[in-house]
Amino acid sequence: MKNTLTLNPGQLTLADLRKIWRDAVPLALNASAYEAINASAATIHKIVERGAPAYGINTGFGKLAKTHIPNDQLEELQRNLILSHSVGSGELITDEVVRLILAMKIGSLSRGYSGIRASVIDTMIALYNRGIMPCIPSKGSVGASGDLAPLSHMTLALMGEGDVRVDGRIMSAKDALAAARIEPVTLAAKEGLALINGTQVSTAFALHGLFLAERMLEAATVSGALSVDAAKGSDAPFDPRVHAVRGQPGQIAVAKIYRQLLSGSEIRRSHLENDERVQDPYSLRCQPQVMGACLDLIGNAARTLLIEANAVTDNPLVYADEGDVISGGNFHAEPVAFAADSLALALAEIGALSERRIALLIDSTLSGLPPFLVASSGLNSGFMIAHVTAAALASENKSLAHPASVDSLPTSANQEDHVSMATFAGRRLHEMAQNTATIVGIELLAAAQGVDFHRPLATSPMLAQVHQRLRQRVAFYDKDRLFAPDIEAAKQLVLHGGLSATCQDLFAGLYST
């Protein structure tokens, strides 16, 4: 299969995960993985034959773990587990996130510690490659004992139950599997539990937020540099000597990008002399300090999430070499919750700083530009209410940035008495990224407007390319017009990486791979 990504269990990279998220690259499993998979499944078979109680294999679940289940009811036990746990609610998880869930679950199960048959894993790969995406509601997991409800909805599709989405159209899993000639799975001992224990949904949400946060940081760095020129700000605060004596790695890396973005600006040269301003406001001057700190948070989160993407997080775990089955707690998603909470801080601050630059640009006393960035202000309102929108979204992000990981409600009759709330921690990042993309899009429009007012002086060659890319989609704001389509066009440039595409080399190597 063309451009197939071969999964080596435990060795997924962030580059692999970005491809799965962005491009729906086909998957295959390295043939060497099947030995461990088969040995693990054989261990479960031996335990069932012996008849000795083993949690999740021939017992009930959670508080019902002391209930022994006869061998002839083990398939029914697993089926009942999936049906009873498929209790999610809310909007369906998008295909890009479902792909991450499936790929990480395949990789985790294939490490050979879960006691699941190769045929079940192969069915998951077949669903993924045929574009059959299980319909998974986004709400209903507390991020401990695994993402039980959403992963149960995922497992329904393997069984030919519930609904799936194919090319954006919702249909029954039974019909989709039949059309693709995929045989539904009948779950054997432990297999249902292996499929629904785990942190893959929380991690997929957080990875989605991570990849969007990377785009937000790039776009806001570019728009922030354009705002420096629009406001006739100084590039002196980006001098490498300033950042070297502090030593923060993100700050040093980002300051270098600002210097490169602003290099060769005629606007900057025009006010190197006889400029009465001594210092710029913080939203211009302190961009490396703030955005660099955000970069460091994003990098730390990426390292945690990459470990989790490769982890075995179901329960109990099967050690085929020793014949042991050990009950533990790898399904507790506290590392994911902390990573997602730190990404929320980064997204909120990227948007907050961008909003402050919009406020600066529309204020003629600070920017020296026409009030609200439009000629004949008064007759025209210009960017007045666009800034209000940015302020509203920045404020929303402040509330959404409240850490989810500090919350916990006990479940399962107090058997599961501390939970991570990682699923919500990751899920809310999408909304925060949407808010931030809108704010940065508005700043981009405002900064481009400001640069236009400085003609015939030109911005730097690199920022001129960014300006041109925007102007291909949004014209100069000469008088009041319906503004929402302009903002949406700029937002989409931010969301899809189009804003930084003209200077992509600057950001190469900035993130973990």
C-alpha cells in the first residue's frame, strides 16, 4: 500500500502521529510484533483452562471483581462489558482524533502485554485502513480505569454493533463491515477489557491539542512580528545577547525567529533615528519571553504525550514469559491530564498576548496609526468590534485554562476513588485552539492593515510574503464592510498552518519529533 506507515509497537514518533492526524496515512503492523501478541493470548488461554480466578479474565469488573464467571459465559461477559460501558454522550469525536485513538490502541495492544488475539488487532487495522471510523461520543470518561465509555463505543464497531462514519456519512457498523468484507469480532476472555482499559482517548485529545498549539505558536509569532512593524516597534529587544544571559531555551529559540522575520524591514529602518520612544509595550517587547515559555510548555507536553502514545495502559497486564497476570493502575491518566493542562496554559497565553497587540494597534495614541485602523473613523468603525471579539475569546480561554487535573470525583462505588479528568483536560484544548486561532487571525488582519498604512515603506521580505498570502484572501479594509468572512479566512490560515507556510524553515526543528 502506497505510503503505508508500518507500526513498530512502542516506537511511534510524533512525526508518525502527526501524519496519522493530518493525512490519514495507511497503517501496517510490523510482522515481528505477532510473536509477542500470540504468546500473550496463549497465556490467557492457559489461565482460562486452569480455571483459577484472574481479574477481568474470569471474574466481574471493578467492585464485582470477586464474582467468578464460568468458562462457558466468558464471551458473553466480554460482550456485556462493552454494551454496558457504551454510555458516552455529546458530539462525536472527529475522524482525525479517532484515527489517533485507533493507531495508539493498535500499537499498545501489539506490545504483547494485553492478552488479545492477533485477529482482533488485524480487524482494527482493517477498519482504520478502510476509513471506517467508529462513532465515539466525546463525553463520558473521567480518565481513570481507562477511557472506558469512549473506548467501548470504539469496540462496538469491531463487533459490528453501533454506528460508524465512512467518508463523513454515518451508517451502521454492521453494514459498513459487510460492505468492506470485514468479519465482526467475537470477543474472547479479557479482550473487551483490554480494548476499553487505556488512556488512548485522553491522549488523542491531548495530541490534537498539541498539534494545534504548535500551529498557534507559529502563527502568533509571525503575526506578532508583523505587529512590531505595524506599530513601528523596535527589534532591539530580540538581540541575542539579551536572551543569552537569561538562558531559557524556548526564549532563545523564539527570539532568533523574530530577528529573522523582521530582518530587512524598511519600516524599521525609518525610525532608527529620532524616535522619541524609549521602550515598547510588553506585548511587543516581551514576545520572546512569553512565547518562549509557551514553546517550552509545548515541548514538555510533547515528551509526556509521546511516552503515553507508546505505553501499555490497560489492566491487568500479561507477562507471558513468567506466565503472570498483574493488576495495576497504568490506566490512570494523570500524566496526560498534567500535559493537557500545561497546553491549555500555553494556548491561553498565546491568545492573551495577541489580543493585547490588537488593542495596541487600534489605539492611535500607542500605535500612531489611524484610530481603529480605518480611514474616516467615526463614519467607519473599523476594527473596533473585531477587537471586542478577540477580548471575549481571550477571556473564555482564561476560564477554560483552569486545570482539570486538580478535580476528581470517586466512581464505581469508591473502588475508583481518585480519577484524572484527563479526557476533559484534552478535549477542551480544541475549543481553546479555535478561540486562539480567531484572535491571532484578527491580529493578522490588524497588523497587515497597519503595515499598509506605512506605504511606500515596506516590511521585511519574509513578512511581505505573509502579507501577500493574506491579501490573496482578504482585501485591504478601506471602509466598513461585512467583516466576519475576513476574520474566518484569516482564522483558517492560522488553523491550517497557512500563515507560517511562507517561512516554514524558521520553525523546522522547533518541536519534538
